[in-house]
Amino acid sequence: VYLEDILFKNDPEVERLVMENIPRAEKDPHHPRTLWVWNIDPAQNLKARQALFDLSERSAIEILYVYIGDFSEKEDPVYTQRLVEFLRESHKQHLTVEALTGNPIWQFEENHEAALQWVRSFLEFNKNRPIEARIDGISLDVEPYLAQEWNEDREGVKAAFLSLLKKVRALIEEYPDQTFRFGVVVPIFYEAEGGDFEKTIFETVDVVALMDYYD
């Protein structure tokens, strides 16, 4: 079978259903809505950026956790400029933007410096920029229980993870001129770990994102 020509035609009923089911929410001043953005780079992709802004406006989203990998201002000035533009536009729309990443191996002592360097890059990025062009903080999606060592030496893994969080906190405090939020992701079962594990996490960070995917 050889198809010589194809014509696509919009279906008004499908369009109506799409618009009827599009995500919407009303703003609640007591419970700001947040969104994790893993799969697009709104700094690079202008179409995705606008779609993100449109979704945020319709859905009353106020805080964006946006995946931003390692980058160097000196080595990649073009990306840096695009990131600045994204941050300026986001803040004009009253959106808070925090850099998001996660790597379970960052919990191990030998990898702490890699995590700290990622955080440090944003603090340095902010240092000589006006508030409207700054990143508002970082959100660590480091899940230590994903490593095999969690089953072999759980207390050691937890201690190393808490040590990482305390090092990040100390690093942020080296930049007192910045209002820089420090967030971390936690599952619902940390409460069952006992001891001061969960309590120490809460005392060390500014924001906790609870991964409650079970209900």
C-alpha cells in the first residue's frame, strides 16, 4: 500500500475535551503549590519554558524545582545567559526557582565534594547578580536507600547522608548575603527509622518535600 498524501484535521470534540481536562487550580495563600521539572530544560527550550509558565499560571504553581546539571559560567557562557533570562522571566511571574538534582552515590563520603561543588556553583552564580537573576535555592533528591549499602550498613549510610546535609548547610552559611533555600526530598518511611535520623534532617534543611506516592 502506498500513501501519496495525508491530511490531518482537528477534531473540535477532542479539542473541547483537552481544554476541559487541562490542569487547573486556585491559589491557596497557606499552601503554595510546587512542581518538579525533570525532563525539560526551560533555560534552553523556549517552547517548553512558555508551556511551563502557562501551566504554572493555570495551576497556581508558585515554586519550581528545575533540574539543572553541572555547568560552568566560563566554559558555557551561552547557557549561563539563557539561564539568567529564564530566572528573570520566572521572577517577573512571581515564581521561585530552585535547582534540582539527585544522585544516590552523593551520600557516600568520597562523593560529598561533588555534591558540594554542585551547590557551590549556584552560590557563586548568584554572588555578583541582582536578586531577580539569582537561583532561589537547591533541592536535593538524594535517596540513600537506593544504594545497596542501605541493606548492608544502614546506620553508616544514614550517618554519611546526614553529614552531607550538614556540609551543605555550612557551605550555604558561607554566603550570608544570599537568601538561599536548602530543600531535600524524603520518603514517608523515614519516620520508621527511629532515632534522630528524620529529626536531624528537618533541623538541617529549610524545606522538606515528602514523596507520598502511595495514597
